[in-house]
Amino acid sequence: MASSQRNKGSYHERWWVEWLQNHGAKAKRQPLSGSMGGEFSGDIKITTETEVLIAESKYQATGRGFSFLTKTHKEQPADIYLLKQKSGPNFICIEASNPLAAKLIRWISRR
């Protein structure tokens, strides 16, 4: 990966980690953006009381929609996708078939 691309990815990974931590999550960047695989897969590791979640951070100057997300999910499976744009809203995405999605909906329902 080119140095500027790596720097851009690292910047946005740090942005998400700070955002997660500011909202009470235990989050940290993975070494080498997860390229080592195994316990170091994904870009960001989020530790909860009951499990460890793997997040992929993606940045786009302009949002590219579902085809981009589908391709990312096939190539870099993760529990959570953290999507950031140059301008416009940022998104946290979870595949509906992921058990985490059902847990989230149950949690929301109890609030």
C-alpha cells in the first residue's frame, strides 16, 4: 500500500477509535491494520464485557453505496463496518444476519 493511502487509512482508523472511546467503548487499532490476520484481523478491535468485535474502517471521498459495502464484506469480513466520507454523514453498519444485529435491536427495544 502506498504511504499516502496508509496514512489516510491510519488517520481515519484513529478518528473512529477516538469516537468509540468518547462514547464509552474499549477500542484500539490493530497492528498493521489487521494485515497480520488471526487475532490481529480487522482495523479496529472493540472489547465488550462478553466478546471481542472486529471492525473494518473504510473512507471514501464520496459514498459509493451497497456495491462497495458488499465487496468489502466479501473481501474483509468483520462484525462492524465503520464508513467515513469526506463530506456528509458517517455510518456504522452491521449485517442483519450477524448475531450482533439482533443483540443491538433487543438492546434498543429495552430502552
